[in-house]
Amino acid sequence: MRRILLIEDDKDISDLVRLHLTDLQYEVEQVFDGNEGLARALEQRHCLIVLDLMLPGLDGISIGQRLRKEQVATPILMLTSRAEEIDKVIGLETGADDYLTKPFSVRELLARVKALLRRMERTPDQVPQARDIDIPGLRIDTRKRAVEVHGQRVDLTPKEYELLLHLAQHPGVTFTREELLAKVWGHEYSGYEHTVNSHINRLRNKVERTITEPEFILTTWGVGYRFTDA
């Protein structure tokens, strides 16, 4: 599916983004209001959501929170004209997969879009060989990026999947939040370690039967997180 949902109330910016994304052979659905944007996003007919932070109606933070609460795993690239660090932290912690501050160059926007979609659109034959994870109660098919928990398919966002896979590939090894942030998000997000906590919590809600007694994603108190080696 090559359809992108663009939720941006500035028509000039929206038209510019649509023009360049269309050049990449993506179909772009433009929405200028937060309430309508949420309704369209909940339909889950898109491969990517480009989401402005400040919108009439619902703001981008509220939309991101609602989508992740409803377990919509569509990747989100959040846009904002505000440069405060707290906005970036909140955006990432509420489920955005990447973040771009206005004014931005078209080249940077396209690079971020391509990076988010590259992993989602690869066919199994294009995915680098990696060991599947198959333990009692959990299976990760690395070629299909598919996760099953107790026989049921679970939809994860790109960052949730990468976080789970990295932990599962190193059972029993404790990683600090800083290490997980660098590995899954990249070194440019240094300083946003609480983002890891938020994603761990959402991930546990999806893969653990009991949040207070997790089977797979364990906490090493005072240090970080590890995957079970049972």
C-alpha cells in the first residue's frame, strides 16, 4: 500500500509536501483538521502518517496518543513549528517514530519518509538474514517482521518491533535506556531516554499477559531492561 496520510493545517506546506511525495509515486491524502485526521488514520489504510503537532480540533499529540491506544501501528512522522525540547520528547513518547522541526528542507523530509518506509516495504527476500525468535509463547519472524504472542498476531509500530527484536536477540543481557535509545532510535536522540520507558510500557501492553509479572521483557532495577533467558 503506497498511500500516505498528511495531516497539516497550513495549506501551502501541505501542498508542497504532497507535491514532492507524489513525485516518489506515493498517493497522498491531505487533511487539514485534527478531528478528521484522526478519523482517517483510524481506518488504517495508509503506509505512513505525516502529522503536524499544532492543528485545529485535536492536536498532533492527542492524535498520536489515541492511535497508539487503539494499537494502530502505522508509522508516524511528526512535524512542528515549535523547537522546544519538551515538544520533541512528548512527540516521541506518545508514539511518533520520527520528528521534524519546521522550517525543514524538502530533502530532509523525503529522507525521513524514505527511511521510515524502507523497512516497512521490503519484501522478505530483501530483508537481511537474521535469526528468527521462537520461544514458548513468542515468535518473531524476522523476514516478515511479524510477531505472534501465544499464537495470536500482534501489530507493532516500527520502533516497538525493533526494540523487541533487539532485546530478544540478546536474551539475559541488560541494556541501559541510553544503549537502547542509541540502537533503536539513533545517537541523534541522545538525551531522550524516557522515550524508551514509554515504548517499553506500550510493548508490554501488547506482548505480556500480565504487565506486573512480565514473561518476556524484564526490568533490571536501577540499570535498564533485558529479555528473558528462561
